Amino acid sequence: GSMLLARSNAAAVALKDGRVLITGGSTASGPTSETEIYDPATGAWTIGNSMAASRWGHTTTLLADGRVLIAGGQGSGAPGTTLEIFDAATGSFSLASVLTTARSSHAAALLPDNRVLIAGGYDGSQVLKSTEIFDPASGSVSSGPDLSTPRASHSATTLLNGGVLIAGGSDGSQDLASTELLPNGGAAFIATGNMASPRRSHSAFLLSDNNSVLIVGGSVDTAELYRSWSRAFVATGAPAEWRGGAAGSPLLAEGLLLMAGGSSPSAELYGFATVKT
């Protein structure tokens, strides 16, 4: 089925109960604060409560306690520096903290210690290589290690071993094929393999059943897998429809990924191979 509101540059995150929260994005009338929730059990979309700020180019990160961190973006209500928390139990949004640097088109990933890495992005005048770390236990924000390259519209994915893979994006003048890795507990990013294609505004998902990262869409209409054990990328099947600026999330059901919106208001389920050990 299709989303209730056609939008691009929204953010999607799977909640602990299996539903998928879609927040913000760009619509025909501009940035929106509206949210909706997809229930894969019924295939139905429902309207959720609105965020405090309208925002696109933001990130949503599932926290260990089941809440969701919404960070940065562009829109109204000072979204660039603000952090909001979505409480899945009540369906409500509340302001959580502020970033030191305004960021949109950044990337975020949950670290093994339950803090959230917020990396790179665009501050309104330049592409950033700085990172910040939000601690949901204290509500505090601290500076993190710099990326090796400034990046916006890139991805950040936490691997099963606790490392974080940063892939692609744009440095402000060109799309990037390079990737870098923050090892679990590491103090600095290290270079890892290059993707087959430079790309930005793509989606990246940990396929937890086969310990790979699926990198799909964005500025090119192909997909590839990062195999963490070999630190190499291999080609894989692409979605049925090109989706620049799509939102997506793996579902709790084995081997299924929801891709919604972007250049199309439709949604599709993307299947991938799973490996049980």
C-alpha cells in the first residue's frame, strides 16, 4: 500500500513491536512535522502525532529502551540543532537536547553502549566531518571523533560486532564511493573498502540474519552488499522501482525490508536471503 502523505527525505525506523514509524520529510507544500505508522501485520498506515519541528534530512534511531531519537534536519522550529524523543508507548514526541552544530543530511547509529553517534551532514554553509554523541541516559551531547572525509547524505550502520560503517555521501563537490569504519570502542575512524558506485541519499540496512549491510538506491539505482567479514562490497538485486530519498526499514519478519516513498509515494517489500546459524 501507499503512505497517506506523499513525502521524500523522510526517516523510517522499525519499532520494537514491529511497526514502522515514518517521520517528517518534504511534501508538495514544504517540510512537514507529520508522522505515520505502518503495521506490517495488517498492511495498514495510520496517522501519528506530529513532531515539535517540521524536518527533512533528519535521522531516527531506535534506542535500547524502545524510544526513538529524532535528530537534526531542515524545516521550521529550529530542527537543525534540536533532538526529539518519540515514546512508542504513548505515541508522543518531546524535546530531548540540542546539538552543538546544526546538521541536516547527516547519519546516525546506535553504539553498543546505547549512546547515539551523529555523524557529518550539512550545517547550512559547508559539509561537516565532525561528529557528536548523544547519551539518552543523561540527555547530554558530547563531541565524537572526526570522520576522515566530510560527508553529507551518507549512511551510518551499526554492525553485529558493534562497529559503525559510514558509507558514501557527498563531500560537497562529488559523490563518494569511499567508506570508513568506527571499530567497537575505537577512538578514530579507519578506511575500509570502496563501494562499486559512488552514491548519496541512499539507504543502508544491517541484515542481521546474514551479517551484511544492504546499500540500496540513492543517486544510483543499484544495490550492493557490504560483507563485514571481508570488508568488501558485492552487487545484489535492485528494488523494483528507483527510489531517491526513500525511507526504509527491515521488518521483524525474516528477510523482508519495507521501502517507502522517495520519488514515488508507493511502498514495496524487498526480499533478501537470510542465513541461520
